[in-house]
Amino acid sequence: MPVSNRYLLLDWAEENDSIIIEDDYNTSLSNTEDMAASLQGMDEGKKVVYMGTFSPTLFPAVRISYMVLPEHMAELFGKIKDEYDQTCSKTEQLTLARFMSEGWYEENLKSVRSLYSDKLSEVLDSIKEYDPEGGFMTVENTQSGVNVTLKIDTHARTISTGTSGEERSDEILQEMTDRMIQSAASLGIKVRGISQLSRDGRIYLILSYDQIPTGEIRGLIGDVIQNVKSAIMKGGLNIPSVYEVIRLTDGRPQFLPEHYARLENSLGAIGMAVPFSCEQLAGCIGELADECGVKDHNIKLDVDISGHGMLYMSPTHYPSGEQYRDGVKTELFSGERKNPNIKMMDQELRDATDAAIREHGLYEVLLVDRDGMITEGSRSNVFFIKDGEVYTSPLHQVLPGVTRGKIIETVRGKGISVHEDPIPAKDIAGFDAAFISGTSPKVLPIAAIDSNGYDVNNPLLRNIMDWYEEVIHD
């Protein structure tokens, strides 16, 4: 609270003959020198009762709290305190009193502040490492000493209300928040939401780092960030919905008519029409891009079966230059989508593939259906090259990817054969090269599938990469 507001509050208490109870939580652990003075320290009218506890500065088992009272209230407290049960050990109280009077408490406080300052540095460095461009997560409130506020920059906005109404967007953000909190709790990290702040299409979380051993912070924070990103990318799950992920390039959406057509196809398959026009979608994306000030990012569109549509910034990770040069590692994964032609979140399959990707350090897994055929990636399409020709799974087996369609159209336009036939997993060793395609990876070489290696410098593969870039720029 700014100092000016603190004086206003003190004036109000004086004018209304009221008492302010100030719970100055963890100020003693603050790692900044310019914190505003407490209300109790500024109080001249003796209207403030200041409360605190020794648990965070010593250890939680010390269940001793305290009050700093105005003198005229201290006399009253002395008269009534014996009427209440005192649960704190007298021995511990006397020990703490001596610990303070001998100056040891102050020395301990310096040590604790130094420890938490080191932990804070680890937290901030870890977040910067996992979100280097800061386009997804912003850290605020770094002065408390034991926690930070994470601002998740979703910039969510409603594009159509449907029968669920405007409040459906808030429900989706709350569902995402709950998943973030639960996933952090499974890692032993305390995270809580701040619903009072989540009124601008963003999500705010308080992450407590005081109980995390310093050496474990970097790994655990990385896991938290990945879980937060996963929660956002899954969108709202309690009502079935279809979605599109649209890539901004230089502030403009790539292939918007094609994304809109696929949205029409997905909703049409479940007997629905798109509740907004392509022009309305373009306008809403433009407003969102201007508000965020981003040029290259992914935007996600969710439309549920109630007709509610929500647009928001999606966590974005594009392949590195090294990955485009050297290719990425993939593995086969037994699994198939319930309806591959509809872009609808399959939570069970996504969770299983995400776990496999993390466990084995992969970029992607390639799905193999019950007949032993490779269909597509968990979030991409897959192509193979042999003897100067291109092979990919037939359309009825896969999600009709926008990037996939552009690649097939472009390659055929160059006079090169593209075979859309089932691809047996047992035959993959016979291909010369392979690549995955999608909104984020574009055309990304595969270096290996399981133990099978591929030529990432195959001339046709490199040509396809260049041709696709030309399509984007055109």
C-alpha cells in the first residue's frame, strides 16, 4: 500500500474512532531496503494493533505470535489476558525472550534473509531460463522474502458468449488456475491463485519458495512452469470444445482462412456452426496482438459446445536454430485419437504423450494405431522421404493440419510425388529422411525415430523447408 494511502487509512481510523489491525505478514524477511513503514510505525493517534508471528523467521514449530499494542490498550490487555488459555510453552517464551535480548534473534534474521535472498535469485534465474523472452510469465512482488507473484499473460477475451454467457471465460481461467495449483502441489510446492486480480484476462498466482531446498529450486521451478504451460494449452476441459492454434508472424495471423475452415469442419462434425465470422475472428486477433505488443506468438481459440468462444495467448515454444539444423529426436508411441479429423483435446492421450516426451527427453512422439500404422505426431503431422518422393498418412487417419495441407500443395506444385498411404511402423528404417510439420515447428527435420537415424541434410527435405518459408512470406 502506498504511503499516501496509509495516511488516508490512519486519518479514517482517527475520524471514526476505529482500530486498525495490521497483520504485516513476513515484512521482517523482506529483501529490500525501501519498504514503506508499517501503519503502526506511522501511527500518532494510537489506532493500530500490529500482529506477527515468529514461525517464518525461526521454524514453524515455534507457535508463538505477538501483538504490538498502543499503550492505552496494553493496560486493558494486562487485565484480561489471564482469562484466556495460553497454549504456548512458558519455557519456549522465556527462551525466545532471551534469544532476542541477547541479540541472537537479529543475527538469525540476517542469516534467514540471506538464505531467502539466495532462494529468490534461484527462482528468478529459473523462470528466466525456462521463459527466456518473458512473453508468457512475469514475476512481480519480489520483496516479500518468501514468495513471488506470477502473472500469466493469457490476455483472454471472449469472442462469442454462447448459451453459457460471459462468465464462462472466468470459469475457464479458474479451471486452468486450479490445474496449476494441483500440479504444483503434486511437486510439493505451495501455489495459490489470486482471484481478486484475475480480472484482465490474465492469471495471477502466488508461489511460495521458502520451504524448497535451494539446490532443488531450479529443477522444481522448471517442472512448475511446464505444468503451468500445459494447463494453459489444454484450455477448458469441463465442457467439450474444439480449438485452433494460430501463429502470429510480424503481428499478422498465418493462414487464417484455412484455420477458420478447419474450425468449421470440426464444429460441423458435432452438428454446430461457427458462432462468429472469419472477419470477426481476424478483428479480435488484431486487437489481442495490439494489446500484447507481440509480433511472433501463438494464439489459441477455444469454442465449446455451448457456443462460447475464447481467444487467448498460448505458451509458445518454437524450435531453435540448432534443431532446424541438426533435427530432433522422436520415438514411436502406441496410441490413437478418438476422432483424428476433429481438433478436440484428448486429455488422456495428451497427458500420456507429454509424460513420454519428458521422460525420454524427446521433441515429439509419433502415434502408432492398433494396426501398427504410423498416423501422426502427438501435436504435429509426420512426413517421410524416399528416393526423391514424399510419403505421409492418409487424411482419414490424421488431423488435417493447415501446415500439412500447405506442404502437400507446394510439393505437388513442384512436380514431386506425394503418397498419402498408410505407413507401417515396421518399415520406417527404409526411409531416407523424415520431418514433422505444424503451426509451431513449421517443417522440422527428424534426426531419429527410436534407434533409426535419418539424413537431416537430405536435399528434398531442405528444399521443402525453404519452399514452406516462401509460402509463409508470400
